[in-house]
Amino acid sequence: MLMTMIQKEIMHHLLSVRFVALLVMCLLLVPLTLFTNYRNYRQNLVDYQEAVKLANIEETTMNLKMPLEPELEVSKLILKPTALSVFANGLADTLPSYLGMTRNGITQGAPAVVSSLSNLLGHLDFLFVVGTVFSLLALLFTFDAVAGEREASTLRITLANSLPRDLFLWSKLIGGYVVFIVPFLVSLLFGLLMLVWQGFPLGEPEIFPRVLSVTLISLLYIGVFFAIGTVISTYLDNSKTALIIAFTVWVFAVLITPRVGFLAAKLIAPAQTSQSVYMEKTSMRDDFNAALEEEREKMMMEVPPNEKGERHIGGEVAKKIMERMKPFEAEYRLKYQDYANKLDRDYKRETERQEQVGQMLSRITPTSSLIYITTNLTQTGKAKRSTYFQTGDRYYEMLYTDLFSKIIDYTYSRQHKPVQITQPPALEITTLGETLRQSAVDVLLLCFFAVVLTTVAFLKFFRSDI
């Protein structure tokens, strides 16, 4: 009996206008977004390779001026684009294109994508299509699943034929879901074939399992919105009212609430900007250099003048002054490093707390969980950003040990010395298992939404007066 009801539901959807809309959306949006984003990735990869070549030339031929200017970037850690960004752009466009290593700390290069008018309209990718477009279509498939039958007076007739209510509701859910996911999966398969034809490395061990995981998460997310639509339909008797409520829920769940969470986090847990931290470091180093200059002036005034009243600083006198200056330099260098470390720790703690609050507040909707999971799987989310900046910190520590800590701030000579710059380390790639472990909370939340909402729909339908 269940299969008969499912077949009836499938035929009902296949002959409806909403199925035509779904089919057009799938055939146009999914392959188109994958195709255009892969072309964009290839261009970003070419830009990255050119930037690496230029940086390597600078590093191997650079003669550093002593003393080294605090703001001079002696090396760069350049961010390499990931092939999986064709599915979810995530933070790829907002992350700095490189991290510059200076004595004052780490500077951030401009984002990889040049600002243009198109950025005002947002980014179109597979994640946007699933999270925004297909979630709305899922509600359109289910908002009248029960309300429409009740309004047309066919629900009472159907259930009068000794049909269990659970089978009736399961047929609505399963039939509509099957009709929905088949065009979605076919269009995704067609888009993947187009990517492979263009050279996308789908068969690589680190690529295919992640694409499969993104697909499964997308299907689970669509199922959540099928459950939301079913709940709305069971609570209302009028299909027009159900449509208005469904659209309102979609606006809040997809467009408003995920953004409100981070806006509220800025008020609850404010944090400094990276630029303000860098400026504080620069100001402190200038203060220390001024203090060193003052100590030097005092030592120079201790040198007895000659018959003409002039103080000659050179030879043995200059060497003695330099020797006396070394303890002061070591003291100020230690003070600066302690101060810089404190600023970095405070900034990191404030930003992490703000993000944690924002994530916690935004997770009350399934759309946020979808975004967090998908961007982590495609290596364009928070995990990739954390790895990027952690690698930059590690690289800076290497340069500090090999170069910055050996520079004498105070010297009379202005010679140029060739310096061997330590090459930047490679960014570590988070394994799929570790990625899923990091995203376990969001996966469980999606499952929780699907199970709880479906349960609510069934309980309400069982208790409804038909």
C-alpha cells in the first residue's frame, strides 16, 4: 500500500508546475555554477603560480639593508587556491592572498579577488544553490502536502479507506523527496562530468570522498526543509496561508538568522582589528628605538671633547659604545617581544571568542550548519583559515630564530648584507576524517533537525481532527 501511495505522489509532482521549475533550476544552475567556478579556480591558480615565481626571485636575490627596516616584508607565505572551491567559495575571496613577514610581525596582503561591482551581488556557487534555492524549492514541494488535501476535502476520503495515517504522511514525504532528489543528482552528475572534461581531478583520493560527502550533506539538508514544509502543512488548513508561512520561515532560516548571529556576537564579545594590533606593535617599536637613541646620545656626551670642543666618535670609541649598547638592545628586544606576544594572545582570544559566540547563535538554523560543514569539506572554511594563519605564525617563528633575533638595531654601518631567507612551509591539508570530526556538531544538528521536525509533523498529524 505504501508503494502505491508513493507512486501516486510521484505522479502528482511530475505533472505539476513546481517539478518543471525544479528541473529547470537543476539543469541550469548546478552545471553552470560548477563550470564557471572551475574556470575561476584555474585563473586563481595561474595567479598563484606567478606570485610564487616572483616571490622566489625576490627571496633569492635580496640584499637586506642593515639595520633592517621594521616594516620591510622579507618573505611571504602565499595562499594556494583549492580545487574544491568550485563547490563552495567560502572564505577563499576574503582571506589575504599572502602573509608578509616583517620584524614588526605578520602583515596581510590584499584578498585574492580584486574588488569589483560584481562583488555587491554576492557569489554564486554550489553551496549557494543548495542552501538558498533548493531549500526554497523543498518548501514549495511540501507546504501543501497535508493542507492542500484538507482544503480540497480529499484527505477525509483518503483516510476513510482504512489507510493508516503514518503511511499517508510517509508517502507524501518519500514521494516528494524522490521526485526532488533525482533531478538534483542527475544535474550534479552532469556537472561533475563537465568538470572532469575540463581537467578537474575528481578521481584523486582527497577529492572524490569530499565531493561525495558534500552531496550526502546536501541531501540531508534538503530533507530538513522537507520536514519543515511538512510541519507547516500539518498545522494549517489553508494552502495559501501555508505558502506565506513557509516563505516567511525560509526568509528567517536562510537569509536573516545566520547573519544576525554574528551581528549579535560583535556586541556581546567585541574584538580588536588586526590592523590596530599591527599599529600598536609599530608604535611600541618606535618608542623602543627612540629610547635606544637617547641612551646612545648619553654615551656620546660622555666622550671628552677635543681642543676645538668637538667630540669624535669613531674607531675604538665607537666600538666601546656599541659594546655598551648591546645590553640595552637585548633588554628592549625582550620587552618588545613580550609586548607583541601579549597583543597577539589578546587579539587571538578576543576574535576566537567572538566567532564562537557567532557560530553558536547562528546554528539555530540548519543553513548555518550546512555552510560550516560544506566549507570545511571543500577546504574553504574556518579550518582552512586556521591552518593558514597557524602556518604563518610558525613561519614567522622560524624567521625570527634564523634572522630577526640576530639583527642589531643599533649600528653605525649601513652596509648591505646578503641573507638566506628561510623558505615558507607548505600548508597542511586536514584529512577527511579530521574534517568530519570537526564538523560533527553540525552533522548532528542537521540530523537532529530532520528527526525532530519529522516527529513533530507525525505527532501533529496523528492528533489532528480530520
